[in-house]
Amino acid sequence: MLSFPISLLPGRAIYEQIVHAVKRALATGHLQPGDRFPAIRTISLELHINPNTVQKAVTALITAGILEVRPGQGCFISSASTTTDRKARLKVLEPIVEKLLVDAFQQGLDEDAVIALVQNQARKLKRL
């Protein structure tokens, strides 16, 4: 059994859903820096998906600095992802926040509605 939840839904690439699940698990504390990441075979068997799909997700997580490979030991959650300075981490989120705001404004929502939505989602994540 995996140490973090992954729910696969239609309409989005499976490897992207795995990447998102890992990021979410980090945000909710299901995964911590230094934790061993499950083997590709373990994930593919658990989710009943092709190992190549899992490999694609693992490659994306390594490229993003979320996973690190330790030769002969496997993959681990990187401690480097938590040591990046705050300014750099906020810079990475700017385009995501801009997209959220543009989408919200197109739906007729104002800044206060977006802030309330973000706060509500943060409370949900903390309860997981």
C-alpha cells in the first residue's frame, strides 16, 4: 500500500495526477523530506498502470527537485525542496496565481471570493 493517497480520474494525464498527488502529500504532511519514495513497480502494481507512466512521473518529480536519486538505494523526497528561499518559492507560484485570478475574474468572481476559496482549500488540506 502506498504511503500517500492517489486517486486517478479521467481527463488528465495519469503521470500528471501522480505528480500532483506527491505535491499534495508533501503539503499535507503525508510525505516528508527524507522519506523513501515507493518503487516504480510498487506504484504501477498498486494503481494498475504501466510502469512507463510511473517512470514519467518520477522523472518529472526529479526534474522539479522534489525527488532525489540515491544510487543503490532508490528515490527519496528531497530536503532541498524545503530549503529554497521564500522569495524563490513565491516566484514559482506567481504564474499559477495569475492563472487562478484570470480564471476567477472570467467567472465573475472578485478578489475576496478567491481569497475565501484559497483559505477554505487550505483548511481542507490541513485536515487531511
